[in-house]
Amino acid sequence: MAAKAKRQWPFWEFTLIVAILGAGAWSSTLSPYYLSVDQLFGSTRAFIIPGLLALGLAVVVSLGEIDISLASIIAVGTVTLSKFSAAGVPLGVSAPIVVAIGALCGAFNGLLVAKWRLPSLAVTLGTMGAYRGLAFIIGSEVGYTDFDDSYLWLGSEYIFHGIVPVSLIVFALMAILVWFLMHRTVYGRRCFSIGLNTDASWFAGVDVTETKIRAYALAGALAGLAAIVWIGQYGSARGDNADGSILFVVTAVVLGGIDINGGRGTISGVVLALFLLGTIRNGMGLANIGGPTQTVVLGSLLVAGVLRPAAAAALARLSNPARLKAAGPQGVESSGQE
Amino acid sequence: MSDQPVPAEAAPSRNLVQFVLRLREAGVVVFLVLLGLTFGLLNDRFLSVQNLTIVASSAAILAIAACAQGVVLITRNLDVSVGSMMGLVAYLTADWTANHPGISPAEVVAIAVVLGIGLGAINGLLVAYGKVPALIGTLGTMSLYRGLTYIYAHGQEVSSSRLPHWMLESADIRIAGCPIYVIIAIIIVMAVAWFLYAYPLGRRIYAVGSNGVAAWFFGLRAERVVMFAYVLCGFLCGIAGLLYAARVGTVNVVLASGWEMSSLAAAVIGGVSVSGGSGTVIGAALGAVVLAAIDNGLVLLRVPEFWRMFIQGAAIVAAVAVDALIAEAIRRSTAGRRR
């Protein structure tokens, strides 16, 4: 992604926008209430929590790494919040602490991955279980629902005449922040350059270890923030909070056009993919399509999202046979975990 | 990256330390012995023959699943649809068996195996020929297969009363005091280990995972090898799913969910590197025994269930770290011969 001018039309983002409009049109035929402003804004709440995770994961994936422990970090955050709420600590104190705990959990992942050079998938698989266990240890097996009202505000309140969810504003701010970080700062360029070629970046003087640890810490901090939103949306904290939601998050990141091997992608693509997935889910809900079918659709979309580059390459080869080349050895590389 | 993938090739090695370092199973065996001694000291029931039989028996199915995961990991890929494949095969097979009274055991096994191979082949097509990153492709089929199970089941379950007696009783058969599941698991794991060790296709699986570029220059068709690894994985998951169904009796839609993680954990603990090319399926099976021993020991010690999750997660991280240390030690000891 050297220069913007080189990007091939149609942009992936454009395709996503068309798909969102298509899914929206389909949804509006299902229910007369779909196109009301209340409904449209309200339905965004469904993907704010996975959306916060996806923003953080996008940064980690741009480095060519992965973090599947993020959903477990949410659980650590929610049970910690329940302890604070029970102790009567005001949210102004506990919220920064929970975000910091999330960042710490993330930084620990980053330390294992970057400093000790361990494979990120295996490490975060381990910490996924460990953090989940930690959440149960902190919160015991009983759920906590007796939250102080101030704790619920961020995730449950609406502003502007009760139309726009506060959590949507928070998500939008975070999206702009991460977009700025990845596309307008030196740090972001470093992330993409590490994702493209770690060795070359290192020779160019990029502190690979520090960059990676910061990315993981950011993802963890966003998961901590998502925990606060969770409390407001569901009003309950338990060790199994957000269990299994990582599939949706990874789907959004990949469908958003972030190359799973690192180095390519845009944050706006991720945000659009979240809107697309949210619209499809919302529409399927309106059409009374059950959870299992939704899971199948989600899985198919994920596969379609990753088959896209291969399909595009095949199309290009068909339309321009002169560029046909034999499959190189890079075709063998599969998951790019190193 | 790992060096020579085969422990046995190091047999004529000049010093013993190097040889032991190259034996990927050494770490997990030592860990298993230490674990056994610790639990044995803390609770005298742990090391009784009866309890060890329980541990082996509960590890049997996971050992097969870990073996399946191990084959794919060795090619430098992974398969997170293992649990969903087991679940789908188990449900479809049990449902078919329940609707066709008088079906023979051989037919049931054939159905399970064919289904498993089919599901594995889909994964293989995606990853080997579709060039989809393994994690993403199988994450997709994981939800796809599980979703299909839900849709097919339609809120129902196959109750044990509808299954033939021989199927339910097969889980309790013992030969010379040893549960048949343990024997089946040992036979399968040994067969796969021998295949990977002694047959050209088995060696190619290591070659592709160890250094894909070199394998390509050597003329190996990586796509076929990876495809085969996924098909073998599906085949083994079919067997594991059927065994699981026969053991639990009542087959529901969530059967074996989460097993993708347990199988991955077992393989990693058993010394199979997620970076491909090294480790053996015997190690992966031993990793399954470690997980079963931890579970069993913690229950005997009355440790709350959620500590197990924490300890299992920590064990994975520790195993990966030890793996990296060993790889580093090997790299240093052979540094002169490397580029």
C-alpha cells in the first residue's frame, strides 16, 4: 500500500458500502419499522462491543500477529467492575483502573509475543483460557447484577432526545482515534511496515518489540473499555461474559480488508465491515432467522472475505493472460505465524 | 525455525544431550512424571491403578483429536474446526443409526469416516487450494459445521434409547482390564505416527511444514500434501466423533464444542510446534494425557473448576515457551552448520 494512487478501483470500502446499502434495502422490505431513526441508531448497539475489540485487533493484525484472548479480557474487566461497584468505588476511579487492567493483560500478551518471540496464536490461545479462568477466580461462578446506576450510564444511556446511544459516540471517537493512529502517525506506518517485512523494518531502525507490545496493550485497553460498555448493556458480570464472540471480531477485521498476514488494510474498512455485519444480523433478526443460521451466514462471509484476494487474482489472470505466472514458493506459506 | 524434524534421525548423534533435546516427547514425558508424582504425593488415590485407568480412558478420545490437530500443525497450518467436525459427524451418524435399526457396526463406522473425510476435504480445499489462511478458513468452517448441526438437529437430540445396544455397550468393553477406547486410541496414534515417520507422504508433511520454500524448490506439491493432512485430520475427527457419541449415548448439538482448543492445547503441550515441521503425534497424544491428568488431579484435590481453565491456559503458554527455548538450544548447538 505504498501510494494511494496505486489502489485499484473499485476500492474494497466501496464494495462494502454497496453491500451495506443492499443489506439495508433487504432489511427494509422485511419490516416497516426498519427505516425509523430510533431503530437504526438502536441497532448499532449490537456491534459496539465487538467493534471496540475489532479496532484493537485490527492494529494487532496489521503487524502480522493475532490476539484471540480479547473476549476473555472483557470478562476480566466486567468482574473487576462488579467488585468495584460492590465496594462503592465511583466509576470515575474504577473505569480508568479497568482500562489499565485491560491494557496490562494485553501488554502481557505482547511481551510474550514480541519480547520472547513466541507464536501469537498459541500464546493468546493460552492466555484466552488463563484470563477466562482469572475472571472466574475474581468473580466466582455467581453472576453480579446489582450495579450502581452510574456504572450503567455508558452502555445504556441515549443522548440527543434519546436517539443516539452514548456507547455509539464512544465507539465513533475510538474509531477516529485508531484511524488517526494507523493512517496519520509514524506509529501506524511502523505497524504496517512491520506487518509487511519485520526484518526490513528492524534494519530500518524500527523498535519492533516496543511497537508490538504497544499494539497489544492498545487492544487490551479497548477490551477494558468494552467491558464498561458491556456492564451498561447487559447489567451483569460473570466469568463467561463475551465467551465465543471472538469469531465475530475476527470476521469483521478480515472482511474489513485487513490482510491476516499483516501489512495491509484500513481502519475505515473495518468500521464498514462492522456496519455490514451489524446490518445483516439486524436484518436476519427482523426476518426471524435463528441464531444457528446466522452463525452459518457469518462463517460463510468470513470465508468469502478471505477468498476475495485469491478470487481477485484469479479474475485478473483470466482477463490478462500475459501476466500469468507460475505459482511461486510463496504460495506455500499459509498462516504466516512467525 | 526448527531444525531436523525427525527425532530418530538424530540417533547417531555425537552426544546424548543433543539426542534428548531432539526427542520432542522428552519434555512432555518428564512433565507427565512430575505431574503424576505431585498429584500422587498430594492425594494417595491418584496413582492407584483404578484412577490411572480413568485418566487414560478420559484422555483416549482427546488423544485422537490431538493427533488429528497435530498432523495439520506439522504442515504449518491449524484446524480450529476439529470440535465442530466431531459434533457434526457424531450427530449425523447417531441420527442415521437411530433411524435405521439393524444397521451393522461396520456401516456406522463407514458413515462416520466418510463424513469426516468429506468435512476435512472442504477445509483442505479452502486452505491448500483456496490459499485461505488456515486460522480464518477453519474458523469459518468451525461456525459453518456447528451451525449446520444446529439446523439439521432442529432443536432435537438423539437420545440413547434410540441407539442400538451394541453401540452404547462398546464404550464399556475392556480387554484384559484395559478400556477398549484406550486400546483404539493407542492403535490409531501409533499407526499415524508410523505413517508420518516411515512413509514418503508422511515425510513430505514434515518437509512442507519445516521449510515450505525449500520443499517447493525440491519439487513437492505443497497443495496436495496440505490437502492430505486436512483429509487425514477429518478422518480422525470422524472416528473421534463416533467414539464420543457412543460414550455419551445422548448426542446433542453442542457435543465436542471447545475441543478445537483442547486438541490444540494437547498438541502444543505435547511438543508439536505451531510453527510447523516439528513434533510428533505421539507427543500430541501424551499432551492429551497431561490435560486429562491435570483435570483428574484437580478434581481429586477438590480444586474449583475454574482454576482448571487458568491452569490449562498457563500450561499452554509454558509449553510454547519451553518449545521456543528448545528450538533456540538446537539452533545454537548446530549453529555452525546453518546459514
